[in-house]
Amino acid sequence: MTDIRSTFRVLEGGLARTATPLYQTFHSAWITNTRLMGVICLCIRWTGDSPRSGDLYQFFYFEAEGQGFDRFEWHDGVDKTSLRELEASLIGGLGGRKVAIRQQEAVHLAQYFIRYNKKYALALPEPEDKYLFLLEMDGTLTEEQQAALFDKSCVRLTSKNALANYFLMRVFGHDFPAAARLAADGVDLDLFPGLNALTYYRNEITMAEGRSSCRCESLIETTQGFRVIVTALTFTGMKISGFRCISNMRISDMEAYMNLAHSEFVTVYRYEGSPEEFVRSSTELTKNAMILPEHNGRTFMIYNPTNDHVKEPVYLLYNDLTGVYHMDDSGQLLVSSATLRNIRKLELDLHFSPLREKLTPVSSFEFNEPVLMQYLDSDFTDFLEFIDSIKVE
């Protein structure tokens, strides 16, 4: 009789050994309450059962308008500074807050993210071995529990302007599961089946008397260009009970640019220290910045701590941004904002920071259109030279 030991080889591992992280137990989890903006970040922390096992922090970033579960990060929690850096890079620009959730809710969400990618043939982010064990855990939730979890992932709506804006964002983005949560039963959500929306730039809301309905004029960018779409919404309580399209018109890039043009304030500083010293911990506002390496330096995007701009009767995408710092490798620091109030806020942030002694103001400008991004997209390496080149005599 053949000895099966010479035919088969025993493999280490297997699902039975990966049902939970090695020597670790669930500690806590949170999600951002930003689901209505179309994104959500989930963090799960597992605590080591022994000194050698350490902790495991898992970060899942999910985008509901097509990209799906497109970023995963993990951390052992030893270096608290780098852990804070990692967290800020994920949620610093979301404008939400963290909401605690239970283990089963966290597992349910992670499983949903993974299965979403598999359903739509989207690649899973690496390293898969740091999270695929979650598929073997119990993430079962009842419909009521799923609804409660969705509510945790959303900001509480108290404004019909916000309701209208969030609803249209989700509809134009074909994010119908979220749009359905904002609508009454029976509302047709798929009024624009051929529309591949990329960005919801502007929406002007005109409320009817009594605030039971409104007219919305939305400027969006699609894969086919810019469009202005006029819709009518009806409210029943804090739900959308009626939704119809009045007009859907293509506009040129120039028309879109004119509709979106706004003032920009820029202050130029000379930094006498090493540009590498300008980091996330340098000022109060940079702690939660989105940091991008670009144009011979780094750009710090400072976002507002909330998404309250959705409550305005005229929604503008850029109103979620307090302003921008750009430090280049030569020590030129550019500070930019769309409003005088916010440029002053950024200047004061620098004034009360440890960087103050090494900063010298050089120039201040007010432009009637955004200029900083034009500079960052140019071949110029000095902002003042760039301004000289575009001056109209």
C-alpha cells in the first residue's frame, strides 16, 4: 500500500489559523461619519495578547462612487507619531468625526468593502494578508442593525439645504444605496442612467415658500464634459419625497470656468530654515492637513473640520477648504485661501507657531481667479517670477 505521506505535503496556514490576527483580540473600532459625502474610513484595533505580538491597527478607505475599497493601511501602534501621521493622511480632508462601533459592525463593514471590490472586479489593496482573515469572522447584522450602522456613518441632518445637496451628490454619483436612505419609498433615483459624474462643483438651491420643495441648479463635471442640471425636489419631513429633472444642458469648459471663478488671496514668505523642518507638527492647522509632494516641495491642504458648507443655499466644492500651504525646496512658502478671513486665519496660524522666528513676509496678493494651482502646474520655480509673467499691463 502506498504511503500517503510521500504523496501529499502538509501546508502551513489555512483558514482555520487565520480567523483572527495571531495572538490578538478586538480592542476597538471607529468609522467616520462621512458616508453622505461618498467616502468612509474604518479603523479596527486589535490588541496583542503577549508582548511579542504587539497591536494591529487596520485602516480601510472606501469610496462609494466607483473606486470602492481602494486604500488599506496598517500600523503596529508602537510609533505614536507615525500612527497620527497615517490617520491624518486618511481622514484629515474628510470633514467628519470618528464614531465608535462594535466588533461585529466593524467586521460587517470590512467584509462589505472586500465583497464590493470582488463584485465589481476591482483590485484589492495590498497587503491582503493583513485583512482577509476578516472574511472568516462573523459580521452578520440584521436589517435593523445595518440601518443603525449606516446612521452611525452619517452626519445628523438638520437642514433641508444639506439634505438636498447630499441627495443630489449621491444620485449624480450613482450611489443609490445612500440616496435611498435620504428618500421616501417609491422615489425614482435613476433619472440620469447615462450620466457618469466626476465632480459635484456647485449647487444653487431656491426654496419654495413653506420650504416644502425646492429648485436646484447643479454644475457637475462628467466624463462627457460639464453640465448644468436643474431639478425639483419635494420634502416630506427630512426625506426627499419627490424628484424630477427640469433640464439637463451641456456647457463649455469656459462657461464652467466662469461659473466657478472666485477670488484668491496669496501671501508669500521666505523661510530661513531648512524646508524639511516644515512638517505636520509645525503648526496647529497642519496637524490634520492632507500633504502632497509636488512642484519641488510639499503642499499642505488645510480642510475645514466639518462639512457645514453643504448647509448653504449656494454649495461650492472649494468651500470645504480653509486654505493651502506650499513650501518649496528653496524655502519659498506660499499661503493661499479663497477668503480674506481664512487667509488671516492661516497667517495667524504661522504667527503663533514655532516657525515664526524663521519666517519673513515678502508679498501679499489678491487675485480675481485662482492662481496658485496654475503656478503649481507650471514650469516656474519662483512664484513671483510666475506672477510677473502673467501680469496684464
